[in-house]
Amino acid sequence: MKKLHLLIVCCLFFSNSFTKNTDNLYQFPLCKGVNRSPNEIFSKDKIEDLGYHSDRSWKRKGFEFYIGGGIYFGSKRTANYYNGAPANSINLHLLWENEHYRKEKIVPSLKEAYRAIDDNIVLREDYNYDSRYSIAMDVSLGARYRFHENWYLELSYSFRRVNCENFFYFDFPGGVPGNKDNPPYSNREYLMAKEDRHYIDFSVGYILQKHSIAKPFVSLGAQFNYVNIKSFTAIIEKKPYDLIFIAKNPNFDPGIQNMPNYRVWSGPGYGFSLTAGLKIAVHPSVSLDPVFQLSVASFGNSSNLPGFNNSLCFNYMAGVRIVMNDALFMSK
């Protein structure tokens, strides 16, 4: 009975203590030394104060930095520079008319591959005037300064290496006389060119801040570009011939001293860009921005690229940027 009586007294004591502290029923520590109720902790304002799902850092004045990648579609207007035609400053005729290369390298390799032909080999005057670039990779770096909730200035650099593959023909009209099994025929050979394009773009843009996560934007910019022909090679019977070297040294002969030519096939250009995209704010300090860019550009405005088509042409880029704002670096 004494034990039962003691148990009843304890229950009454704790019950009285519990009812006197109903105001503190839901109190629990958020951090050391602080008590807050659930409504206070999980209210919208408090969540934004803690930084979750808040887009305040994307609206205030400040800087953004990004790195991006994508695909680039170059206009075919300048691609005919790599078809080997004699009108271009780098062409197949310079190679074919060089006696060292023709007599000691090209003709022997063709006769070795096609034993039924004689020395009467002709470089066909038929060039591909519908040359095109293959799809290239785009790599970009950039920085923005938001001087207003909706307006920003942007400076960016992009690199694109475009490739152009082409073809040409050798004709063998002098088959072995009287051999009906080896009539005159032609052989297809190939050209491969690599061209580096560097872009610096300065633009002003507008971003729509209607949604905390998805923010469409558009910018208009002025471009400075620089083109450099990295390589241009003729592949004849799987053997490469450097056409840039031949263009620098058209009379090259390994048996005599040749005057060096230090020309670099490169030149500056200019243009304009229109960029549209969608900022997806996955974090108060990080976003993923799918973008599409249209540029109208002129390339190779230099005497180092004689004959290069520098009329304005359309080029396109589609990619994704990883963007970080300055709140990432200022957070404690």
C-alpha cells in the first residue's frame, strides 16, 4: 500500500508540473541556448532567412561567374577556303606544282597503290564549293555584374575549334595501253582543316524576376573574334601533306636553302550576338543556365588571310552554363 500511495503522489506531482508549463510544451532548441516554437522555425520568412529557396542573392547588386559548354554550328560561308581551289591562298596547286613533292612523293605513292597507271596523272579541276564545317564544341568563361534587379552587364570569352573535311580527285587517263581490264579512272583523296575561333563578347542583358527558381533572360552584345588556321592537310594515299607549309614555301626543295616565311594564317574580326536562356536557381548561390546564342560575325579581316570570305554570316551555339554568384564566396 505504501508503494501504491507513493506512485500516486509522484503522478500528481508531474501532472501539476506539466500543466504549469503548457506554454513551453513545444519548445525545443534550434541551437545552443535558443528555444523556438515550430511555427517560428518553419515560417516562410524564417526559411528565407536561413537561405532555403531564397532568390534574394539573385536579385541584389553583385557579381556572377560562370563556366559553360555546348555545341557550335559555324556558317559554311567561310568553309570553301578549305576546298583546295587555286583561288585560295592555301591550295592544292602549290603542292602539285612543287617538283619535289610531285615527283618524289606523290606520284611514286600513287603508282605504288595503283600499279596499272603511268606518270600521266592529272589533278582534276573540280572542287567542292559546298564545303561545310562539322559541329564543334564550345567552351566559355564569363562574368556578370547586376547593377539592377533586372539588368546586368556581361563579359565573356568563348573558344571553338571547327573542322572542315573535304575531297579532291586525281585522274589517271593513261592506263596501260591495250589493257582493257584497266581503263582510265579517278581516285578520290581528302583534305582536313582545323580552325580555332576565339570570341570576346561584351553585352547588356535583362532578366525576368517573376519566379524564384526559373528566370528567363536575354542579352545583346558586341563581339571581337580572332581566327587562326591551326592546320590544313592533304591526305594522299594515307600520307599527310602540310598545305600551310607549302603555301609558306612554294618552291621548297630539301637540297637547297629556302628563305623562311613566318606568316601566320590568322586575323581578327567583329560581330554581334543575341543570347537567350533560362536561369534555373537550384541554390541561392548556384544556378544552371541553358542558353542559345545567335551571332552575326565577320572573320579574318587581315592581309594574313588573303581571299578569306569576311562577309557577315550567321553562327549558332547551344549549351549549358554553371553559374555562381558572389554570395557563395561571402557566406560564412
